[in-house]
Amino acid sequence: MPWELKEHAGHHYAVLFHYALPEDAWAVELSEAVPAVAEAAESPDATVTHLPGAGFLVALVPDEDPALQPAVRVWSPEERVVPYEVMCWFMEQVADQVERCRTAFEQGEAGTVE
């Protein structure tokens, strides 16, 4: 499952991409990133300092029916503040995934887009 990281105002955020089988859609999930395990961070080959945490915003991007619209689900047991710049970055990631899914559908490759 690939992910992207972003630092903003001293906080780390992650966008994780994975396929959500029950929804037949790609999930683009925003979370606060958590520090990588100390042993991995100390490895000479380690370039990953943070990993995705528990997601609190999930965009579901259908890839088998272009008539279905993407939707965003909000989940958090506590109140969260998402900085505007981070929200824009997340929505750009979602828009890119929508474009990839629609292009793949047009080319007959639904279900194979990351």
C-alpha cells in the first residue's frame, strides 16, 4: 500500500492508498503520521521516518462505474483540526486518484489502478 507524507507546522500527515473491497473503490486515507519504529529509523538504509497512522478522512473513489461519484467519509473519535494546506494536499491526491480510475476505466483496466 503506497503512501505519501507531508510535514506542516511541525506535524506530519500521511495519505495512504488502498483498495476497499466492500465498496469496490480505491480508498485515499488521510491520517496524522506516526514516527517509524526506532530500529527501522536507525538502519543505514532507512529513509522512512514516519508511517501512516489511523485514518480520519477517507475518500472512496469508485473504479468500476464512472457514474458513481467519489465520496469522503469523516471518522474520528475526537475533534480534529486539519490545516487548509493539508486539506488541499489531500484533495489533490483524491483528484489524481479519480483521474487515474476514470482513465483506467476508459481503457478497460478497472480495478488495476494504484
